Amino acid sequence: MYKIVLENVNNTHEYEELVKIFLRPEEYDVSMDGDTEGADLVVRNRGDKNIAKKEIYEALRELTGKSPAWGIVTGIRPVKMTGEIVRRYEEEGNHSAYKNAREKLLSYYCISEEKADLALEMYRLQQKIFGRPPERSVGIYIDIPFCPTRCLYCSFASNQTDYSETLRYMKALYREMEYVSAEMKKKGWYAESIYIGGGTPSTLHEEDLAEFLNFVRDNYLSDGTKEFTVEMGRPDTIDLGKLAAAKKAGAGRISINPQTMKDETLELIGRQHDSAAIRQAFAQADEAEIGIINADVIAGLPGETVSDFRETLKKVEELGPENITVHSLAVKRASKLVDIDSEFHYRQGRVVTEMLDNARAFLHEKGYRPYYLYRQKHMSGAQENTGYAKPGTEGLYNTRIMEEAQTIIAMGASGMTKVYFPEENRLERVPNVSNYEIYIDRLDEMINRKKEGLFNAY
Ligand code: SF4
């Protein structure tokens, strides 16, 4: 047991997040202002928590021989953090803002050269292609929290219910969407991007999906809208009729998420389809001329080797998606995987790192470039999820949600609205409940939360 005592801190949470990257829960004990007798490490916060974290990082690197690539950074948005450092230097009139930011990422945050360059490159690219969000623009997110089955690693609000329940949910959702649309018009706000996620929105039957997407088009799409995305993650929910409905409603992007092209793994993770169904879904999307397709894959799935993952990437790339998002498996508390093997992500760390390195090189060679990334807790190897895109097809919504410099209005169960106050560069969260039945029952309260926390807030 490695005993760490923290002094002059309010809580241990952020420090513990760092310790967890090095050690398993049963291998350490972190306490604050406690008895230092027998402590392996005593760290005092002298006014800068990052310096205290650096002390921990260096001690644990020495102890374990590990050098986590994101250094002392435990937050999920390292590109946003990088952008803030660059901007601060620029505001001070510093002509070497990027160079100095890089030095700070390396020496102060202990980030590896590779990750520091990646974060800087992404920030530069995002500024070049999207810039700062226009005034009065917002992002729109709408959640359809139903899927045909629950994937082994899923930690989202994904329900498997009778279709009558889905329709009951949609009825409530329409009321929230109507309210938000009317209030946005009063405010003069418009949707810069629209993202329909979940769950799997394409679990809706064709006529219901068409009606819903047409409603979104009629109420939220405007001349200022640059992007309209519909997740159709599960190939077994896709058909030509639904794809045509999405296109007719104005959606220019969809997501089809294979996760792996290995049939045994698809079965293991709880999918009811094989890789042939994935190929068919891509062929249908091509036939429907949908525009831009994103494909998600996961590095570190149970039983998969580096060469399995390489094979998946190769096969997915051959399907021709404009975007490929490479996830590192995260074993979250709400997933079934955590019950089966809670330490899975600790063991997979090295394998996942190798998979991600392979992915970067392969996708670069195929003309994709990384444009956004985020991290999650409990990720294998404390790595990241990275969105790659063919130049000119980068996703605006994905970038804005990570940048946190624009209000995102989220509707439906588990929707987390984020209200951005530009003068203070501050976000306020206005959550909806995540259980869809409670959402239906307490819809008036959800609408009222938006009224108070969003529309009356500024
Ligand atoms: S498709 Fe996504 S939301 Fe649905 S069960 Fe799988 S991981 Fe969860």
C-alpha cells in the first residue's frame, strides 16, 4: 500500500485521479492533513495545485516506471486547456505564444512531446477552420435514448423497451422541442449545429424518424446552420428508407459505428449483427448520398489484439467514411463490463497505446488528420478519444462541445444544457434527468429548468 498524505488541500479528488493513472485502487491510500507517520509521500499544496500534482507525478513515475503521456492533466479537455494557454500568451502580446505554450505543456504539465504537439496542432486547426462561435449562435443536441440491445461497455442512458414507450417518450420530447424553438426565436438565437444522438436515434421506425427529423428541420434549421448530424450508430437499425428520411430533412452527416469488424467481438459486446451488416449499412448510406459519414471504432475491446484492431481499421477505411473516431475503451461504473472485469482497463493500457499509435500512423497515411479529442475517466492507458477527418469534413458540433465557448441546448432524457456566459468565459449546467420515464413524468420541471437557467439567464 502506497500511502500519500496531502497537506493544505480542500479535497483529494483531483490528486486521486492522477494517482489512479499509476496505481490500482487497492495499491494506494490518499488522505489529507492526516497522520504522516509511515507515509511514503507527503505533498503540501503551497498555492499552486499543479506543482503539488507534479510532485506526485514524479514520485509515482519513479516508483512505477510509468510516464503517462498526458502528464498531470486529468481533465477531459486538454485541447481546450491548450487553447486557453495560447490565448493568454497572445493577449499578453507574446509573439511566440505557441512556442511558449508548448514549453508550458511539457515542463509545467509534464505532457509528452507527442501529445503536446497533437493538442497544439488541433487547436490551431480548429481555429483555422471554425474560429470562435458567432454571436447568437447555439448548438442543439437532442437525445433519443433507445437501442436494440445494450453494448457491454455502454455507460449511456440506453434503454431497451417496447416501442410504445419510445412513442410515449417522443410525445414528451416534442413538447420540449417546441418550447425551446419558440424561446430561441424570441431571443434571436439560431442553431449553428444540430446533433441528434443517444442511444441510437435510428431505432425510431421510418415514419416516426421522418416526422421527427422534419420537425427538427422546420424548427431549428436556418441559413446560419452549418451542420445537421444524425447518429445511426447501430447498423441493424439502418435501412434505405431511414437514410432517405435523414437526407430529405436536411441532415448532411450520419454516424455508423462498427466499433470492430471482428464478428466474434461484435457478438461478445452484445451486438446483434455481424460485419456484413456494417458493410451493407455503408453501401446503403452511399446509395442514399448522405454526405459525410463518421465511423467509430474502439481500441482495447475484450479479446482483441493489436493486429485485430489494425484489421478493423483497414476494413473500416476501405468503406470510405470521411471521419473515423478512434476511442480507447473506458470501463465506466455504469457499464456491464465493470461487473465482469473491473480492472480490464488497467491491464489493457499498453496494448491500447500501441493500437492508438498504429491508428495515428495508418490514418495519416490514408489522408485523415486529427481534429478533436477528449478524454474520459477509466480509459485504458489514460489515453484519449480522437476524431480524424479528411480535410474539409471536420465536425463542427464535436469541436464546439469540447471547446465550451458556446451555449449548447440539450433536449431529451440525459440532455445536459451548457449555458455559456462570454463576458465571464463561464459555463452553467442545466441538466435534464437521465431516466426517460422520469423525464416524461417531470417534463414541466425540465422545461422550467430551461426557462430559469437558460432563457431567463441572459
Ligand atoms: S449503441 Fe451506444 S448507446 Fe447504444 S447500447 Fe451501444 S454504446 Fe450504448
